[in-house]
Amino acid sequence: MSGKAGGRSAIGRRAVVVGLAALALAGCSQAEQETEATPQQVSSAPVASVAASDVPRITPTTLDVSIVDGEVTPVDQRLEGRVGEEILVTVSSDAEDEIHVHSVPEHSFPVAVGDNQQFRFTVDVPGSVDVELHEADVTVATVLVRS
């Protein structure tokens, strides 16, 4: 019996050694594949070109509004923007009012008494977008939104 047990033990050890060797080789080939993949990824990055129109603007379209003693500035300013790009409206006001943006989607923002109030929105559909102050009944800007 001891001969058979010793034979099984030797076979078991060989199986373990072969299994460990296979794992070691698999780990090495995987590491080599990862190492080889990294330079390809890095070297292919500069090849891609981007058209200037595909690069988003870093700064949003901006509109500065002032309400002082019932006088609104600007009145019907013309601006341009793009679909999905942020439009930033900064308001300094001595009276409460409401900004209403006639766009898709529409936006409304309450204006309080105070300086440098900021309101941000985007437009989903190209076209002419009016930005109005309701209480003052003034169109402060019209934004031509392009796709």
C-alpha cells in the first residue's frame, strides 16, 4: 500500500508543479500583453485630429444685466450661442424681478436685490431666444442659438 500511496503522492506533486508553472506563465504573458498595450494606446492618441468646431468653448456666452432706479441695461443686446452650451447671466439689481428665458426648455430665475447674482442655463433647440425681465417689461437680450 505504501508504494501506491507514494506513487499517488508523486503524481499529485507533479500536478501541483505543472499547475503552478502554468499559472506563472499565464501571469507573465498577461503582464507582457498589458505592457505591450500601453505604448499602443499612448502612441495612437496624437494621431486623432479634432476639428476646431468640435472643441467646446471654455467660457460660456455671458450677459451682464444691471437694474438701477428702474433703468435696465442692456436693452435688446444681441448675443450668439450654441445648442447645449452654457449661457451665464449675471445680474446686479436694486429691485426684485424675474428673468424669463423663452427657449426650449424655458427657464425662469428670481432676481433679488443684490449684486453679482448668477443664473446659468442651456438651450436644446436652435433659434432666436429672448431673455426678458418681467417686472421691468424689458427684453435685455436676444441670443441666436446655433446647432
